[in-house]
Amino acid sequence: MAAYTATVTVRLKRGVLDPEAETTKRALSRLGFELEELRTADRFEIDLEAESSEAAVRRAEEMAERLLANPTIHDYEAVVEER
Amino acid sequence: MAAYTATVTVRLKRGVLDPEAETTKRALSRLGFELEELRTADRFEIDLEAESSEAAVRRAEEMAERLLANPTIHDYEAVVEER
């Protein structure tokens, strides 16, 4: 077994309304910042032990499928690094 | 001017309680997943135009300082990519 950190990034699919992003974008503009678009994403950094990096990625993807992401409105990606 | 995407990642400083992470970690364990630690972070992807990548990073850091992060409890990092 080796120690890995899996990072799962969960973001709304294109076209799905992102009220948090809209609110943040307006607030930044009111503060005088120039920006075109803003998107938000949630990131989960998970320390785990696994047989291989492939096993670690598979487990992180399963965590996303079962809990961290809602497949109807979210896309996700999982990457792992050895610790 | 060139088009950049600045990605600002905001996470709680080490030692600051992260109830969302604790709750998520417990839920994953109840689903039978093995994991040691879990940390959450917020990610903002900002499309903007700037004179240079240095100018784009500076603007993203300013956005973090003034709105996206609370310097008392958060650490943040800003990276930019040309679009």
C-alpha cells in the first residue's frame, strides 16, 4: 500500500445556473474589478492508502459518483499524487 | 491586452475547524470508503483580459484579498493560464 492524496474537483455542467458565481461576479464588478466570466468549483483533497495510483483514482471517482458530485448537474475530475 | 483564465483556490488554514470536511468524511466512511483525511477548498475560475500574465495574477490576488478569501481563516493561491 502507498499513501496518496486524491483531489476531486466538482463543477457545475455548462449551462447550469450558478447563482454563487453570478453574485460573486457582481460583487467583484462593484468593487471595480474588470472580469468577463466567473465559474465556481468545489475541491476535495482526500488522503488515502491504495495498492496503486490507478486504484486511488478509481476510489476517488467512486466517491464522486456516490457522494461528492450530483451526476445530473455536475462534472467532476479526479487526480492523484503520491504523498 | 490578452485573455487569461485566473484560478483562485481558497482553503481554510491548517488548524481551522472544517465542519463540511468532517461531515463529508464521516458520510464517505459510512458508505464504506477508506480514507484518512479530507480537506475542502473553494475554486474560482475567472476569465479576464490583462496586459500580461503578471498583471492577471496581481488582479486575481487582489480579488482574493478583497472578497474571495478571509485572510484570518483562509489561505489562497492564484494561477493564470492564457486562453
